[in-house]
Amino acid sequence: MTHIHWEEAFCGEGNNCFRLGTDEDGNAYISVSGQEDRYVSDSREALRTMIREIKAGKADHLL
């Protein structure tokens, strides 16, 4: 069984909290806080790329 190391939650207004996690096999995870048994998973490099793209403003249209 994979052990996921979850980071502290990133929260917006209200109860909109997300958690990021990683495992020893190089995978990354994103989940809604409190629902860590249901997650989206990809490589750590994919997570790095997504974070860089968000920081570069490529998701600003979602705000």
C-alpha cells in the first residue's frame, strides 16, 4: 500500500481546502481536505509543471 505524505491544507474562503501529497515512488497527489482517500495522482514533475504554470498566470482566467 502506498503511503502518502500530505502537506498542510491550502484553504480559500469557507471550507475550500486542498491538500498536496507525495510518496516515495515519485508520485504527487491532490485532494480535497478531509477526503484524502479520493485524489488525483500524477508524477511529481507534472505537479511542478502545474504549479509553475499557475504561478505564471496561465490559470488566472479561473479566478
